[in-house]
Amino acid sequence: MMSTLTNCVTVFIVVCVICNNGVEAFHRIYPHLQSVSTPSVSKLHRTGYHFQPIRNWINDPNGPMYYKGVYHLFYQYNPKGAVWGNIVWGHSVSKDLINWKQLQPALYPSKPFDKYGCWSGSATILPGQGPVILYTGVVDKRSNEVQCLAIPANASDPFLTKWVKPDRLNPIVIADHSMNGSVFRDPTTAWLGKDGHWRMLIGGKKKDSGLAYLYRSKDFVKWIRAKHPIHSAKTTGMWECPDFYPVSLNGKNGLDASMTGNSVKHVLKNSLDMTRYEYYTIGTYLQNKDKYIPDNTSEDGWGGLRYDYGNFYASKSFFDPSKNRRIIWGWANESDSKEDDVKKGWAGIQAIPRTVWLDSGGRQLRQWPVEELNTLRGKKVEIGNQKLKKGDYVEVKGITAAQADVEVTLSFSSLDKAEEFDPRWVNAEDLCALKGSNVQGGVGPFGLLTLASQKLEEYTPVFFRIFKASNKHVILMCSDARSSSSNIELYKPSFAGFVDVDLANNMKLSLRSLIDHSVVESFGAGGKTNILSRVYPKLAVKEKAHLFVFNNGNEQITVENLKAWSMKSARRN
Ligand SMILES: *[C@@H]1O[C@H](CO)[C@@H](O)[C@H](O)[C@H]1NC(C)=O
Ligand SMILES: *[C@@H]1O[C@H](CO)[C@@H](O)[C@H](O)[C@H]1NC(C)=O
Ligand SMILES: *[C@@H]1O[C@H](CO)[C@@H](O)[C@H](O)[C@H]1NC(C)=O
Ligand SMILES: *[C@H]1O[C@@H](CO)[C@H](O)[C@@H](O)[C@@H]1NC(C)=O
């Protein structure tokens, strides 16, 4: 298929102008553990239906795509151990995004331009030709990075099992003298401009600013950097894994990356290495200038909107033409110790793939687990019209509470009892730490206690709490890991985000939680605020796990409707 690409002479020069580079602090490195093999895999906290390979370490999802009836997921993978290192592109395929078959790694270091690692990248399907992967190759121990291209050995093979990296084309992009080659990575899916030229972004950093370099190409092989990055922001530090895509102003349908016009907005997402969280803005892509301008309702940088307020990083989206939707994948790292990971024999999962679309208000995105997940739903229990007074908690019995899917709508008849909001509470996570689920409130806290032991020595509460500010109500959503385990050495953050909902006309809030042994992945208010927590209960494991719905506020709450399902396990081998 590459026969149409011109034979471009790319001289492979690793410019060593910046040889004093340190290695970026993106992963703590444990050289002595990188190749400790993992003969046995501990099942205790292993997930039942979230994506994970059979063993070992994974991080970023890479190059997701739908091709010839098959979904492909690649991922940063250490084939030799359960900590970061020896990075290759693991490869799994699926017909439904839920059940997976693991294939041989698709890309592994084999060339001078990727000798020290095949790092993150994306797939683009060239019309009439087939997929192309753009990825970051690491050329030396100082992690100088170049961008490389790989093509399927046989584009007729729907499983795309074998990939080649044409020597005469690679690397396709190297950092020039004005750039820092050790903070230059993660090419996006490319899109086609009206002028017939391809564009793609690469994450970077200049002084303290994060930026997304824009490159253009006529033939997908020779790429030229545009004078200006598509966007940048001061003080954010490195932008990893940029993602840039159109969303429709009319409804939930996803769009191909090249779609432009008056009926779309664009989304720019970056993973900020400094905070290890992801931020996005909604804005306008000025095609003739190749500039992106965030809307004035979208804050750019630290304080901005996040896909997820918990363990969720390095995400990547793709357009699924078979169901006209855009789907995002994100990596959820572990919250336990490296020693635990080596003992477990595995580390890292992918969040459940989420359909993403623009909320009707236009100010934010919404996300929802792909509908295929529902095929794993087994036994169902329901609770309806149940009143909860302050201090009540009701057990949801009859399902496997350690591996479950639960959807609940909770209502209240007045907001009069809402506590005063202190404007200094700008950080949701701090506020959740201050006002945990057992701190009584006015309206809320109310929600779920997931992965709870019978006597509540351990539990991970996912809940809302409503405050009264001068001219509006402020809704806090928490997924608080502090009581999740009696193991005191774990990282147990009180993850939280605010929820942008107008309660005046609709005094209810909905919550969905996907509970999966060591994951609680929650979607608030129909996917407006989402939080994934990793937790490692000691008591609330397997059949000893329980699920409760609770209220700890003065205002009475009604469980309008609660549906909970036992979840079957997905095939992932
Ligand atoms: C390039 O980036 C790395 C990683 O942030 C940094 O350590 C190094 O100082 C930078 N080099 C230059 C020349 O700015
Ligand atoms: C390419 O893949 C197709 C579909 O699987 C197969 O029929 C064909 O034999 C393959 N070609 C080669 C050269 O392996
Ligand atoms: C934000 O932009 C919109 C147009 O997109 C404009 O109508 C509005 O006045 C702006 N608001 C502020 C506060 O600048
Ligand atoms: C996941 O692990 C926790 C605990 O070790 C760190 O605090 C996070 O920074 C890390 N997240 C990512 C994206 O690496």
C-alpha cells in the first residue's frame, strides 16, 4: 500500500546538540525490577472485565482503531516484567471492545531509530490504502525521541499481526535545533485538510510551556513542521499524548478526525506530566491558520476540565465508523507498591472504553461506557422509591458486589439545607478530604459504598454533596479511597470533581459505578464528571464484598431507582 508514497530520502541524524538531557521524570524507573519474570499471576485483585493482558506491566493505550470488522488495541507493554521498562507495543484484538485476544507484540525495538523503546503513538487509516502507525522511537539512553512510521505487512489481514518499519522512510520526523528532542513525543492520529494535506500533532515542551507541534504532509512520509504549534499554554509543563478531534454540535454521534465546518467544535486534550492528570478544552479549529482557540467557557491548563478526576492517563480516542461513535481509552495505573506489582505479576489496566460526545450545553464533554459492556450483565437486582434518612444505609443484596455494574438515581425535594460553600474551596480533592462520606452534611453526602466489608471496616464511597454558593449550587462528587483498605501503606487519594448540573428544575442526580475487584470506575450525572479509583481491599474481597446505598445528610433522599447487576468476566487471553 505504501507504493503510492514517494520515496523520500530521510537522512537519519540524531542531532546531539542537547546531549546533556536528563531523562524525563515520567515514570519512576526501577532497573533491578524491569526484567524480573512473573511466572505466577495473583488473582486476588485482578479485574474480571477491565482490559489487562495475561501478565506484566502496561501503560498508555496506543493506536486504537476499527479495521475490517476488528477492534485493535495496542498498549505500552513490558514483556519481561511488572514494572515499567523494555517497552514494546502489546497488541490485542476484539470484535466487541470487551472480549479480547492477545496477539504477539506489534512493534518492538529493532532499528537504530527505536532501539531504546517504541513509545506511544496513533493509527490513521488512509482512505483506500490501510492503516499506518505513527509512534515515538527512542534513539538513545538519554531518551532522545524521533517519530517513526510502521505499516502492516499485509493490509488484507484483518488482525494486522505483523508490522514493518520501512528503513527508507524512517524516522519520519526528528526534532530540529530549536526544539528539545527529549520532550517530543506521542504523535496523534492524522487528519486531512481541505487542501489535501495531512496534519498531525506531537506533544512537546518549551521552557515551562506545554505545546502541541503541528506537522503537515502531502504524502504521509515527508512531514514539515508548521511555524506555530496548533496551541500552547504557559506553565503547564510537558504535554504528553495530545489528542485532537471534532465533536458534533448536534447529538451524540462521533466524527471522523478530518471533519470540519459549522456543525462541529474541536477538543484538544493533553496529559500533563507534571500532575499526571489529563485536561481538555473545547474550542474552535481555524483551519486556514491551523490554530486552535479554546472557548471562553473552557479553562486552559491546570484548573481546566478533566476526562476523569482519578487514575486515568495518557488516553487516546478513535472514531468507530461501524457505530458512528468516538471512543476513548485511558490507562489506569496501580496505587499499590512496586514490590506488590512484582508479587502480583501484573500492573496497569485500561479503563472501560467510553463513548464521548459534546454535552448539549456545549461547555463540556460527556462519557459513557460503550454499550457492549452491557452484554456482561448477569443477575439483576432493583430497588425503587426507597427513602433514606440521615445515617441510613441499605444493602444491595443478591449480586456479586466485587464484580458489578450499578446505576442509581437519587432525588431530594429541597436544597434549603445545603451547607454554605466557602469560595476558598477551589480544589475538589481537598474538599472531599475535608468532607468525607462520614462527615454529616445538609444535602448529602449520599451515594454508594462500594467494595465494603460487612462491618464497614473497609469501603470506597462514591457520593455527592451539595453546597449553596452566593448565586448557585455547587455539587461535589467524590470517590474516596481513604477507607478502601486496612493496608495502611497504599496510596489512597480522596479523588473528586465538581459537577456542572442545574438542580433548580431537576432535583436529582445519577451515578453509575463499575466495580471490578480493584477498580471503582464511576460516572456522575450521565457522564459529566467521572472518577476512576484503584483500591485494594483486604476484607472486602470476592464474595466478602458488599454494596450499600447511603445518605448522611439532613435532607431526606429518595432512591428513585437503583439497578445493579452481577458482571460476568470478559475473555482476555
Ligand atoms: C530538555 O528537556 C529535558 C526534560 O524536561 C530537560 O531535562 C532538559 O534540560 C531540556 N534541555 C534543554 C536544552 O532545555
Ligand atoms: C494476507 O492476508 C489475507 C487475509 O488474511 C490472506 O488471504 C493472504 O494470504 C495474506 N497474504 C500474504 C502474502 O500472507
Ligand atoms: C464568550 O464568547 C461568546 C461567543 O463565542 C460571546 O458571546 C461571549 O460574550 C463571551 N463571553 C465572555 C465572558 O467573554
Ligand atoms: C499512579 O500512581 C500513583 C501512586 O503511585 C501516582 O501518584 C500517580 O502519579 C500515578 N499516575 C500516573 C498517571 O502515572
